[in-house]
Amino acid sequence: MRRRLFFIQILSVLAAASGSILTGAVGRSFASSIEGHRVLDFDLLDAGRQRPVPTRLYLPQTASQTHPVPLLTFSHGLGGSRFGYRYLGSHLADAGIASLHPQHIGSDNALWWGNPFELVQRLQSAVGDSEARSRVLDIRFSLDKILSSEVSPLLDPSKIAVAGHSYGANTAMLISGAQVKETGLNVGSLRDKRIRAAILISAPPLVGQGSMEEVLGAVSVPTLHITSIDDTINLPGYRSTVEDRLIIFNAMSESQKTLAVFNTGGHSIFTDRTTRSGPEISERIKKATRELCTIFLRESFFEELEETKEQGLGEQAPFDRMTSSEQSTKEWLVKHNDLVYRFVTPFESQKSG
């Protein structure tokens, strides 16, 4: 089998988000109100690539032209869709952060359709170099379209972050500045300088690229790494454990980085699914994950710094922000301490096991 940028071959069932079948004609969008946010679905088409990019946007009700909100764009795992990871997108929107979820045609839930005997072949194609690059371009295209749409005045283009789970975390690393060497990939066109921060959930390693220090050492945006001690994938001829996630975390030497390792929960507990861990543990891990993501994004977007400047605190603002950020993460750790195996922040090692 030829070299592939990404490990995720038959990860599929473990990594996929809970998907729904695409509905609606191309170009149609609709909105609905849910709690403190609106849900907007766009059936976009990248004409230049002749590639559909169905996209869902969770938009805070508080967003306005006078108070535009930050924007996170989320890349789903292999076999997922724009409808997945609702537990995270809806929570962020309720917290005042818009969440954009493009669907990657070619590595989405359509993989499960068709002849079951051809599934392995479809999965192998979905993790090839061409699809890896296309996923990054999907993120860029959906950002371009949303930031030029009728909702653009409600979004702050200076506060954009990326996140992804599993295969989506690979996509997030590439658009954040990972340095890949494959000749089929134009590295210069993959990084998007609009990205201010990255959340990497269950990130598999980029294989066939040399050391992770060489691949990820240039990533300079703040990063949040989330995994669990049971975040393990066993495949014929391949095994990936939480140690791979830790290698990725350690390799990002230029990033202001945070690491959370939960003491329970498998690879797919970070999707909308209720896993074999049971509904209670599954919901608790999701709650801790979305709360930590919210804290991280607020810190990365320097919201505390801006608030202190508005209050006229001038040069004291950076120190006030650090104190506030450190306090927020400590409070998160106290609240979810019984779920945490290891927790590391840019300020200090909070807990290790």
C-alpha cells in the first residue's frame, strides 16, 4: 500500500460522527431557533473544484453588527457530516462563539452507503493525499463563503479558530501550519493565516513525514489537545494509542498549548454518540470537553484582554488576562477532577498521572 498522509484507514466506525443524510437543494439555506442560537444550513458548491461543501452554522443570538462574534470552524472525523458534533457546536454558540461545520464530501457519511464489500476501498480512497488536501480547501472555501455572506457582519474575521476530531484533527493541523512533504500537496496553499487557534481532539499522527517535531514544530498558534487514556485504535497491522496524541502535543514546540487527558472514554466518546462507556460518562466527558473548549477559545481570542482595556486598565491588561485564564482552567480542573488523568496548561502542569 502506498504511503498515506494520514493513518486513519478503517478507523471509520470508531471515529465517525453521528451523521445524517444530506437534504435540500444546492444553494438553499434555512434557519431555526434553538436555545441561545440559530442553526443555518447552507448547501454550498465550490464551482472551481466542482465539489459540494454542505455547511452548518451555529450562530449565537447575541451576534450583531455592533458586537460581532468569534468563529470556530470544525472538521468532522472520517464518515461524519455537518450534522455531527452538535454537542460542541450548539454549546459554543450559546456561549457566544459561532461554530461552522463543513461536510467533507469524499470522506463523509456516504462512505457507509453502497456495496459493503467495497467499503475498505472507499475508506482507503477517503484517506488519500487528494482527499486530505480537499478537506483543507473545504475549510477555506466555507470560511470564504460565510465571511462574504449576509451573516458576515455578525462575525469577527480577526477571531477565527479551527477544530477537528480524529481525521478532522489532521485537517486542523494542516490548515494551522503543519509542514508536510508529500509532493502531491502544496504546503504553501494549505496554511490559512486567518486561523488564530486550533483544537485537536484525538489527533492521529501524520505518518510518512519524518519526526513530528519537523512536521509540527512550525505550528505557532495556541493549541488545545484533548484525548483519553482509552483513546486507542486497534487495526490489522496498526495500533494507535494515547501516546500518539502526546507525541503530537510535545512536538508543537512553538505553540502555547494545553493538554487534557481524560481517565475514561474511547475514541468515539468525543462524537455525539452514547458510547459503551454509558450515557452518564459519555455526557460528562462531552460536558467537560465543551466547557474546556469554550475557556480555551475565549483565552485565545483575548476577550479578557479587550474587556480590561475597555475598562481603562491599560498596560495591566496582559497580566490581568493571564490571571483570569489561569483561574478559569483551575476552576475547570476542580469541577472535572475525577475525570482527568493529566492536565497541562501553558502556565504550569496542573495534574499528571
